[in-house]
Amino acid sequence: MFSELVEQLKVDYPDFCFRKGRKFAFRPPKTIVIGSDEEYNPLLLLHEMGHAILGHRSFRTDVGRVKMERAAWEKARELCDKYGVLYDEEIVERELDTYRDWLDQKSRCPSCGLTRFQTPDGEYHCPRCDEFKQLS
Ligand SMILES: [Zn+2]
Ligand SMILES: [Zn+2]
């Protein structure tokens, strides 16, 4: 069933390049890596298709990254309908959680533990520590 889906996607999206790898991933602009670690889960494949169809590039802010993940899942939901794949909310939430945890960890200030904010240049700023820096 999984290999049939891949064949169908190759027909429907002739512009995209499908490659085998360890983990499912989207490599801009057009390569979809088919992960062998995750038992060829069709939902994960359709999620990467979502990134590819939406034309995602790398985002400068990490909040943008999480938004991008959400958008790719919304697209995957449409693709699931189209290709008769079960849209498993549990898997989706689990995947989104890994990004939320990652964002949470990254945005925490290493000196004081406060949540920092990110400016459009991608730099993190701590509302407490950065203020001290400016004062000194
Ligand atoms: Zn993704
Ligand atoms: Zn701080």
C-alpha cells in the first residue's frame, strides 16, 4: 500500500523528487525523503508532501517554523482524503508536540530560565538579561 502511494504521488507530482533516507523529511525546493525508520508511515509522507506543495523554505524565526509545521499538517489532511489515508490525530499531535517542546527549550533563557522572544533576524532576547546588559 505504501509503495503504491509513492508511485501514485510520483505520477501526480512529476516535479518532485522522491528519495530514500533514514527519516522522513522535505528538502527544499523539491525533494521528499522517504524515511525507513518510521515503518513507511503514509501519513508522515503526506506531511512532507504538504511542505513541498506549499513551497516551504527555511524560516528565520522558530515560531514561523511551528506555523509552517501546522500548515503542512493541514495540507496533509487534504491529501489523506484524496489518497484514502487515515489522518491520525494522535500522530499529528505527537509530531507537533516535538516542535513545541523544541521551541520551548530553545526559547528559554540559559541564564535565568525566562522565556525569550525572537526578533525577525532570528536572534533571541531575554526580557530580563538583555535589559541588564543594556543598563551596564
Ligand atoms: Zn514538517
Ligand atoms: Zn535571562
